Amino acid sequence: MKSSGATLFAILLLVSFTSAPVAAQADGDIVVQSIAETEVEVTNSAGRKEKKRQLVALAVPGSQVIYTTRFTNKGTKPAGNVVINNPIPENTVFVSGSAFGAGTAITYSVNGGKSYDLPNKLKIKIPGGTERTAESRDYTHIRWHYVGELAPGKRGEVGFRVLIK
């Protein structure tokens, strides 16, 4: 049986999964949908084990969650400057190398989304006034910039994985 503290933690995590704040900007009519999923192993009809995604019902420390954001151009004209910003949720750490998004340039932030850059250019100040190259555990936000224009009716998908602390 779980303690009430663990239950409250799980409920708070669930609330953050269902209401993950995603910011999108574009020159056009872009509709954005975000989901949080976990990966489970199932046995298929042929008796082979395979991985399947399912919506997050409960996540506990040590488990991974996959955040996916789908964006669709619902307008009648191509949409340019499509940018998706997504924070790394509290009490999680970004899984290195897990960000995906076909046709996008992916950058990261280590300062709460104030600025973004490529991983090898991100720096963290450490005690004593020196700096070190940021690690994936330091990321606070991820940004995807769709390259080119998104045609009317077309959609894209971006996402990343986190590990629950």
C-alpha cells in the first residue's frame, strides 16, 4: 500500500502530465495538441514481445514519460516560423538524445527559456565564477523550429523523454 505522500506525489505528476504547458508561435493557424505517454511491453498476437505506448495513468520515480506535441496547420495558407517551446517538467530530468522532430531544428535552454542554443554551446556557471558545458540534466526547456513552411492541412510531431526523479 502506498503512503499518502507517495499518492499525492503521483497525483501531482498526473496533473502536470495532462496540463503540460506548451508554447507555440507561427505565422498562420496552427493547432497544438500535447500528450504524455509511457512505454509498456506487451505480447502481440504472434506471441512476440513489443513495446507499446499508452497514456500516462500513473508515473513513479524511476519511470520514463514521453511528451509528444502534434501541430497542424488548420489554415488555408502555408504557415511559416512555426516554433514549439516546451518546458522540462519539474521533478524530472531530460533523457539525453531523446528529443525528436522531423524537419525541425532543436535547441535547448538552461536558463528557464530565456535563451536557446545547441547543446555544445550551453554553459552553466558553477561556484567560484567558472563555467562548464551544460549536461542534459541541466536543460529547462526545449525548442523546435520547423524548417520551412507547414502546408495547409499538414501536421508535424515533436517530443522528448524524461525520467521521473
